[in-house]
Amino acid sequence: MFRRLAENTVDGAIHQICMGWRHMWEMLAAGRNVYSDLKNLCVWNKSNAGMGSFYRSKHELVFVWKSGAAAHINNFELGQHGRNRTNVWDYAGISSLRSGRLEELTMHPTVKPVALVADAIKDCSRRGGLVLDPFCGSGTILVAAERTGRKLAVGIAAWFGQGSFSSRTGILRPWRKVVAGSEWKCPSPH
């Protein structure tokens, strides 16, 4: 999967991939075989801990990989552009006791907050630029891309069939349904 992402994005693209700690070794092994650099490991520090039997996780990891040798977009550069970001991202998790959380959990088991995704998009893309999400999960990225003025390329939604939608964004039409192991190309941004 990572090879397909790298083959179909511009040289210097940043790929932010969320993963729980239990699969970090697989993520690192796969990423090292494909990407030119692990730029950082960000931690989504959730407001509440999730399920667990030994320690309950209150975080999710965000691996920030660079694809290729060209310069990457950095819209925060130590606060030079008015964005001060660290690698610890504090956003409420879906397990937080707030209205609407049960609806979000029925859409997808690992819903990300729109603000978290929007900030990640703003960190490494330009307004009007194209962002790629190969799965699209609950559709959070659809809302975040729209709010940040980015175009969205949607790839496969293998885990949940056709994908899912948000009534706020309209109908999600994946550009191509793909089964595991198939060839796929990112659509033209035009």
C-alpha cells in the first residue's frame, strides 16, 4: 500500500499515517522500505483513554513520512508562518463524553476530529492543492479538505465497502473501487 501511495504522489509529498502503538513495528518496517525519511512521529493526545487491558491508551501515533527527494511543504516552520505546532497534538477523542460521539462511532470505529485532520492538512499542503486519502474512513477528511480549501483525491475504502459519508458534505463517490493487490493511480487534479 505505501509503495502505491509513494508512486502516485508528487516528489517531496508528506504522508501522515495514523496507527496504534501495537502495530508501530510493522509501520516502521514498511515505511523504511518505501519512504525517503521519517520526518517525525506525532502523538494525538486524546482527552480520554480508550479500551485496554494493561494500560489504556490515551493516544494514537501519526507517522509523518516524506516521499522522494524534493523539498516538502512546511507551513509552520517554527512559527514563521503564524502556525506553532509540536509533535503532540491535543484534540478530544471520540470516547470523550460529548454530544454526537455515538453517531461518529457508528460511522467508523476510529473517527478523527475534523480539527486534527484540518491542522495536519494545513501543515504540509497549499490552499487549492490536492490531498490523497486512500481509505476515507468516516469522511472526516472530506470536511477537513473543504474547510481548508484543498481538493481531495479519494482512493479505496476496502475495510468498509463503499466508504461512508457525512450529510454535511454530500455524496462520496470514490474515483475507483479497488480490491487488495490491484494497480491504482491517483486521479488528475483537474
